[in-house]
Amino acid sequence: MQIFIYNSLSRKKEIFKPIQEGRVGMYVCGPTVYGPPHLGHAKSYVNFDVVRRFFEYAGYNVKYVQNITDVGHLVGDSDDGQDKILVQAQKENVDPYALAYKYETEYFYFMDKLNIKRPTISARATGFIPDIIEFIQKIIEKGYAYVTKQGNVYFSVHKFSDYGKLSNRKIENNLSGERISVADDKEYPEDFALWKSAVGGHIMKWNSPWGVGYPGWHIECSTLSRKFLGETFDIHGGGIDNIFPHHDSEIAQSEVANGKPFVNYFMHNNLVTVNGTKMGKSLGNFITLNDLFEKFDPLLIRYYILQFHYRKPVDFSFNAISKVKEQYDKLVENFSQVKEKSLNKIINLKSNKINNDELSEIYNNFISAMSDDFNTPLAMAEVLKLSKLASNALKNNESETLIIINSIIKVVEDVLGLEFVCDKIKSENKTKDSELLNLISDIRTKLRSEKNYQLSDYIRDKLIELGVDVLDKKI
Ligand SMILES: [Zn+2]
């Protein structure tokens, strides 16, 4: 299967060619854990989860690495502001480590609700300070960074002639304007911090060859991606707001330190707008996932996000979600019934030909939409067609057709990360489960009263293996 990716580096669609046959090394910039997860996180990480899932469906072994920025990301993404974590920790009157951990936990809690697979490796910046220091040393040795009297280390942007190749910015264009103030120990305003000296009550700080300090924001991604994926890897993802300065700076650091191309494919997802305007804390239209999930099923939100191509913005409004909800509910109900009526039987569509022209076309269109730069809106259109055919097959009780439809549903669920199980069936299954557990528990009580401990303990151990709590009462 050929997969096409829009590569932000070349600004065109390219056929994906892995560095290692059958494997994908993928790095996606993770969250800065200083506040509750919001709709922007949902969009970005659902988009890259689908990329990962589709590669897995296509048979690749995907290593998906993500960082957790728990230090060094300064307010305004510049070198002059304060650390976002520190500022928020002071506001909430907690230890910055506690703050970062709290929001990291929240982050995973909400990503789980969106059915986003956990990264293969999730790495906190604070856990890799020695690696970061070593990386900075390498850049200094190569002559691309300088240490100042104040104990800061800066990357010399002017020495790296390719700087800005991703965002297509020329250094002259970046001058001032963008910056309110410029640290006075920089040689050039464009130079960016690799290491910042810890002044004024900074709690997260470490010893380094340049004094006590903490790493800059960009350096953690260069360090962690090399540590887990190597000097050159397949795919680097992030939001379009990461292109400059973050990703341009990552490229500069890594290509200087490693002397090799950093990444083969850069992918960037677009952002979220609310009623057509940019979403932002200061704009007062900021939507946290906590608020959103009180009103809507997280998988409906996932479904809504996938209606838009990852390179397009998701425009959010309560009205739009409510409209999509009807369509989504119908889909869930239909597909739930297909699962039930087909007894959840599945055929492997990769190795078996589909003996039904309409269904074969839907499946092929779905796969080719996904192979063409992960075109989820096109793929979803095929899912709606599938739902129509499902209605007919259910009405006429066509058992063979239902099995094929169920097999396509399974692919859709695996690739898009949706789960088509309606609440009615979910609660019926729950009731069945609890009746079954009561029965097993009665059998164990009987066995123990007959002193057949061997068999009762065997059942207990198996239940524990399945994650069932077993509490023995005295007989
Ligand atoms: Zn990054």
C-alpha cells in the first residue's frame, strides 16, 4: 500500500518511504503541562493518532514518541518571558513539579477518553537533563552556540545558513517586531536559548557546565527525538503554530549536532477556531475538554474533529456539534446492530476479496482516502454510505452481507479510533457481565464449602488475572 504525505519541508505530497522497512519512527511535540487540556489538544492528538493508526493498519510497526514539556517553555514562546509552569505554579500556590504532574495526569485522562492511543514512549523534559546538557555541549563544540557571562547559552542562528527552511522565513524578516524585548546578552536578537541561567526563585533548576539553570524549550525535542528515534527519523508532527520558531530551531540544533538531516517528513495540523475566530485564553472563547465532555460524548467530539482534514482548521460551535450528533447517533445505532446481528463475525479484508461490488468500492475508497494524506473527511463520507447499506442489510437480514459490513466497521474503528457501541447494548452487556460474575462467585462459594480449594483458588487466580476484584467471605 502506498501512503502519500504532505511534507511541510518540500511543501508537496510525497510517497512515504520508511528509513527501515516496515517501521515508522514518529515524534509529535507533546503538551506543555501548565493548564487543563483543551480542544486544541484534542484536535492535534486525534489527528496524529489517526496517522499512527493508519500506518499500523497498513502493517507498519510504529514507534510513536512524545515529550511532556514540564520545564523551559516560556510565556510568549520567547526567551525573555517567564517559565509558563513557574508562573502558573505561583498562581495556584503549588510546587511547579506538582503542577506539571497534575496537568500531565489530566492530559492523559482526557486523551484516553478521546480513545487516543498512548505514545510508545512519553518522556518528560525534566527526566532527561543530562542528555540535554550533552546535546548542548555538542552544539557548542561545533561552534554554533555561545555561553554568556550571565550563564545563558544561545544558538547562533546566523551561522546556520538553512535556518528558517521550514517556515520559509529569512532571518532579516524576524527582526524585532515579533519581540517586545530582547535579552541583552544575545549577540543577535534571533539567537535562541539552549540553556537559561536560573535567576529569581526558579525552582526547577540543575547544575550544568555553565552554572545553575534550566533548558530552553526547543532543545528538549531535539534531544528526546534523537535519544529514542535516532539522528534522522521518519515523521515529525506538530501544530502549524509550532513551525516557527519551535521546529525551525529543532532542525537547526539537530542538524548541527548530528551532521545529518533531522527528519524526512514534517507534518503539521491546523488549529481550532470557535465560531470562525481563533481560540485563545485571552479571547475568552477557550474550551476545555472538561467542560466539553460534560455536554458531549468524547467520541462524538472525535467524530466531529475527523470531519475536517488535519491540515484544515476545525471550526467549533455548539450548534455544529449538535447537528452532527444526530448523524453520529444514527451511525452508532446502525453499526451496533450490525455487530449484534452478525454475531461480531469478521473476515480479514486484506487477504479476502469482498464478494459485493458496492461494499468492495466503499472499502477501497476508504483506504485510498486515508492513503492520500489521511483524508478523513473523504473516508467519513464512505462510512456514511456504509451506514445506508447497513440499514438495508439489517432490514432484509442478509447475514453474509452483514458479516462483510461488520468487517469494514472493524477497519473503520481501528483506523479512525471510533467505537460504534450504543448505550443500550453497552448496558445490556454490563447486566450480562454482572449476572455471569454472580454465578461464578456462587460456584466458588459452593466449592469452598465443599473444601475444594484447589479449584476455587484456580478460579480466583483467573479472575484476578482478568482484573476482577475477588473478596472471599468467611464460610
Ligand atoms: Zn517540539
